[in-house]
Amino acid sequence: MASERDVRARLQRAGQEHLLRFWAELEPGPRAALLAELEPLEPEALREHCQRAAAACLRPGGPPPDLAARLRPLSPERVGSASRSDPETLRLWEEEGFHQIALNKVAVVLLAGGQGTRLGVTYPKGMYQVGLPSQKTLYQLQAERIRRVEQLADERHGTRCTVPWYIMTSEFTLGPTAEFFKEHDFFHLDRNNVVMFEQRMLPAVTFDGRAILERKDKVAMAPDGNGGLFCALADHQILEDMERRGVEFVHVYCVDNILVRLADPVFIGFCVLRGADCAAKVVEKAYPEEPVGVVCQVDGVPQVVEYSEISLETARLRAPDGGLLYNTGNICNHFFTRGFLQTVIREYEPLLKPHVAVKKVPYVDEEGNPVKPLKPNGIKMEKFVFDVFQFAENFMAFEVLREDEFSPLKNASSADKDSPTTARQALLSQHYRWALQAGAHFLDSKGARLPELPSLPGSEELPAICEISPLVSYSGEGLEVYLRGQEFQSPLILDENCVRALRS
Ligand SMILES: CC(=O)N[C@H]1[C@@H](OP(=O)(O)OP(=O)(O)OC[C@H]2O[C@@H](n3ccc(=O)[nH]c3=O)[C@H](O)[C@@H]2O)O[C@H](CO)[C@@H](O)[C@@H]1O
């Protein structure tokens, strides 16, 4: 480990020597921890980071004044649709996707380095369970969808294929995530195919460009945003690992969408057949202020304008058909070819501009007392994963139905949107629809048939509770054989055991 002298000299070069101001008071343990935290920070990069943050703070807040004039919706030839395509086209896309999966050419990358501040839990979001009858966590649902999609590809192509799962964590999430996976025996995935890697951290900075000490022996660090993916892929030679495994196509997704279709064969197939090097799944925005980024073009180049960076006026603009003009909501489900990721890492990553978030950052005052600020006092800088869309040669967007594929868990139970309750409802209502489509009937506790209402708005109580394990069905397929014409008491948990019993 570097000595205090070395680290102090490096901090001096970065103009951040104040980070060692309590050194004399620290015991050996905290001293070592502080040095370990400071050692990886390159002086020039740290200086630039702090200066950039302070400069960003001087610029007026809100969206750039000329943004609205530079924005256009995506051109229609760049948009494909799962909801508006005929069954034969969907079948072709799906077939292509399964073909690539069976050839071991598809991997998934989970972005799981975020802190989940809005949800208000201290552990990684993926470990959260929204109160499903099975009590499965988000990580478990995702693991089981991987197992099922592998199985479906194997059945179609007579192979034994693997969809490797790369999980980007941060200092906050790596330890508990790794522990959780071990405790659950990697949800019966081969642990060699689950690769966890860590993104970088950056110090939070005061408005005048000084990195913040959270404690006498600890810098206030935050992950460098989900666009930290590209540096992290390079830091941990993940693309090399993908290359060794023969992976060509990568599905990147965010941790909190309970309906996420990992390695979705339809999306993969669409992207491959259209020759996309980069693509994003989108849903129709639910309302103008919905906190989702908008996939659109800026100066003719495909990009995402984040919800925090679009003006309300622009978000509310209407198209001639009465719908929102900027209607294509980003659901943080992206497709990249490995080749594109390689080019990004080699050429474009340094061009990604960090986004600025002004936050309340706990700190120690000059006397060393901990302070919890009541108003924002610090700046966090984050890169965004979608900022690489502008470098794609053939960018495509792919529209999917919200009720099929998007219900994010962002807020605590008290919120009326994007909460554990709405996520649970979305999943159960999807499974209830699948069961009805497959011909199931539900009974109340007295044996009377319950009403069958397949298209309920999300907030309504479902007539019956039905949860279908991803190990039984990935996207509603294969259920008729168990359910057609059968009557079930609510709640029904259709898992592997239940299926075995139904078979016999
Ligand atoms: C920048 C970005 O993608 N924004 C999207 C994100 O917004 P949103 O603001 O919801 O983004 P989050 O902060 O939840 O992060 C998205 C994902 O990135 C991960 N993460 C975040 C920060 C970090 O340093 N490391 C990391 O891995 C999170 O764990 C999460 O899986 O999801 C919305 C849909 O739900 C989209 O409409 C937004 O356009």
C-alpha cells in the first residue's frame, strides 16, 4: 500500500490535501482504510473531476435553453415494435434470438451498482422482495428467467447453452450481493457463469470544488453512474471474458424492473436481423412527468434525454395524433454488440460527459463533527449508460407493451407509483392474464367460479391470485398443457412442484 507521504503528495497535486486533515487523530486501522480509499484516485483525474463539478455548479440549472429546438422524435425507420408487428414477424425475431442464444452468443449484463436511495433500503435492490406469494426476490426472478430462456433455446436446438450473467456492482452492493448469491447457491445457476465486477467510485464535491469527507477517515464516495459500465468492463477485462465464451450480443438491463425479460429472444432477434449495433427497448410514456428518459434525436443523432434534463413544457408537447410527441420512454434495457462495446471502450468513453446531481451529502465539519445537511451541499457526477447511443452506426429502438415488460421498483411502499405494491400487482396481473389465456379457471374458497377479467387497470384488485414461476414460463408460453380447462383455487403458485403434480 502507498505511504501517507505518497498519498499526501498526490492529493496536493489534485488540490485536495484537506482530505487528510484529521490524519493525526486517526488510529492505525482507520488510517489504513483512508489510504486505501485515496490511493486509487489519480491526481490529474481527481483535480479535473473536482473542477468540473464546481464549474457545472456555476452553470444555470435545468435543461440547456436550446435543447427543445434541437430535439426531434426518432425517425420511424429506427423504431421496431413488438406490439404492432404481425405474429409471423414476431416469430421470426424470436426464432433468430433463440438461435443466437443456443449458439452461446448472448450474454446479459445487470447494472446493479446503484444505491436505491428512493426505495429507502440499505441493501442492494436486487435482494428486495415485493411480497409475492413465493416471496422471491428480484435477483431470484432474474436468475430463473435466465435458466428458463436457456432451457427453451436448448429444447428448440438440441443444445446445452449458457447465457452468462455479468453483474456490475459497486462498493455498496458487491459484498452483500456476492454473499446473497452464495447463500442461495447462485439460484442453481453454474457459478462460473455468474461474473460479478465492480464499477468505480468518485468523490462527492462541494460547490467550490473540494472533495467531501464523510467521516474523519472516509471520503464521501458514490458510484460513477451506470455509464461507469464501460470503464468497469475495461477494468475487469469483461469483454475478453465474453470473447473467450463466444459472446457477440449483450443485453444490458437495470435491476429494478420486475417484468424484465432477460436475453429476450424477440428483442435480440429483432436487433440481429436489423443489423443494430446498439438498441433500446422503449414503452409508451404513461404521463408527461413520468420519470423515464425519452429516446429521441438531438441534432439528428439518436440519444436519450433523461427525465431530470427535459423541461416540462417539452415533455408535455403533443403530436398531431394527440399522443405525447416524446412518447418513447427508456426502460433501461439495451442491446449492444460486443464489437460496439469494444469501440466505445477504445474510442468514445472519454467523450461521455458526466451528468450533475446536486445532493445532500453528510460530511464532517472543521472540528470533525458529523453533519447531516438539511439542504443540498454537494455534487455527485455520474455517467449514463445510454450516452453511448450517439456513437452507434445503426441505432434502433424497440417498442414493447408496458404491461408485458415494465414495472420498475423505485419508491418505498408509501408511494402510489413504482412501489413494491405496483410491482407486485404488475407481475401478478400478468400471470393472471397468462393463466386465463391458457384456459385456467379460478374458484373462491367455497368452490364458486371467480369472474374472469383479463384486462384490469393496474390498480384494481385481481379476482384471483396466480404466480407463475419463471422456471415454468418465461413469457406466457407452454401453460395450456397444465391449465387448459382446469379449475384452481386462488391463490395458485404454479411452480415446478405444482407442475410435477399436475403432470402426474
Ligand atoms: C441513467 C439511466 O439509465 N436512467 C434510466 C433509469 O433511471 P433511474 O433514475 O430510475 O435510474 P437508477 O438510478 O434506478 O439506475 C438505473 C440502473 O442503473 C444502476 N446503477 C445506477 C447508478 C450507478 O452508479 N450504477 C448502477 O449500476 C442501478 O442499480 C439501476 O439498475 O431507469 C429508468 C427506467 O426505469 C429510465 O427511464 C432512465 O432513463
